[in-house]
Amino acid sequence: MTPTQGSSDSSIPSSRATLIVTAVALLFVVVPALFWQQTWFGRELSDEQITEYLADKEKPRNTQHALAQLSERVQRRDPSVKQWYPSIVSLAQHPMAQIRLTSAWVMGQDNGSEEFHQALLQLVDDADPMVARNAALSLAGFKDPTGRPVLQAMLRSFTVTAPRDGVITNRLTQGDIVEQDTLLARIEASGEADPVEVRSPVPGVVEERLLQDGAAVSAGQPVMVLGPSSDHAFEALRALVLVGQEEDLELVRPFLRPSEDAPARLAEQARLTIDEIRNKARL
């Protein structure tokens, strides 16, 4: 994709143009470290194994392995990979969120596929926030703004709610870093031996514990507020370079100020995102 603006000397790209190119290029291959925290599947599979693994309903790791191999082929623009596109699309409906997430990641790497585009439009409304986030980032590669509400949510605080009634015991305090599936609290119910664990659906930073230890809690009640993960905010800002609108500026501006929790690269990306949104608005 051609950057919106370049250097006055066309032979020497400006640092700003370079940042734009980098941002756009990486959006087509959503960073696996952020959204796919599984073992690297490096063993090369034959075509027959890929077909077999994609259909394996007993071992989801085999399916993930096949998707990882296909992602490499998509990146290489290997024309043979298109024979598995229907299978990749069908896995967007898999009951396991991790498979849906990985499918969304793979589909984001071919922004010329209309069948991928249509499947991502369904995934962006997924009940699992990580799947929805991955789909929104992939849709940005298609220059499709449908995922903007999800991208906006990646820049906002996330409220975690209780899965059941009971008495809560917190495990984390303000400022603690949270990854996806981090144990946040436990809820004990009368008459039951084992407490229910409250785990984080998304990464972030603990902003506020809403209940003290020993407090009664009801199912669906907010129990903790998480500030946005700097990595996820960074990815959302890069996506907004492509699909952001002027009303997104209010959400982007707070990231202009570097802090301990918001590294300098985040502030630089926020500045770049604001510049690109304003440039597009003037066209």
C-alpha cells in the first residue's frame, strides 16, 4: 500500500512515511504474540496432513498447527493455499475461541479474499473479546471500518464481571499487569467446596478493584476495571491509521503522553494516527 505522504525527496522516504508503511504492513499479519499464545508449530506439514489436521475434531492443537502452516503460505502468496480457504472460513465457527481467533488471524493476511472478508464481518461480533479484537484488526487490513467499535474498546478500560453469586477474594491490586486468562479473584459460594475463578478475558492493567475482600457479589456484577494493554492499544492505533475517523481522535489523544504504562512508541503511534485521520478528513 502506498503511504499517504512521503518525503519531499521521493528517493528518500521520510521517517513518518516509513512508520506508515510499517504500521500498514504489520496489520496484514496481526502479531501472533499478542493474540496467539500457544506453542510455535514449526514442524512442516504435508498437504495431506494439513487437510487431515484442519478436520481433526479431537485434537484442536492439530488444527492450530495446520492454521499456522497455512498462515506462512498465505504470507508467501503461495497460490496452492487457496484450496484450504473454505476450511479456514469454516473454522471461524469453531466452538473453541482459540481456533476462531487463529482463523481470524490467518484471514487477515489476505485482504484480497472476499470470502475471508465476509467471514471476518461475522467474527467481529464474537462473544469472546479476543476473537472480536483479532477480527477487527484483520478487517482494518481490508480498509473496512466495521470493526471500529472494537478498536475503540481496545483503547478504553475493560470491566470484568462476576460469573456467579458468592463472596469475593481479590488476588491483584491496582497497577498489576494482567494477561489474558490471568487469575483476578475467586468467588466462594455457600455450600460449595471449590471457589469459582475469575480470570481476565483480555490483557491490561488493574485500574480499580470495585469490591473489597469478603464482599458479597452477584452474577454479572462488575468486580474489577482494567486499563488498556499498551500492546493492544498500539495495535488498535495502527488499525485506526487505516479506518479511523475524526470522532476517534478523542480516544487517541490520551495516548500522546508517554508514561511508565504507556511507552514512547505508543505516543508516537498516537501522533501518527491523529495526523493520518486529520489528513484523510481534509481530502
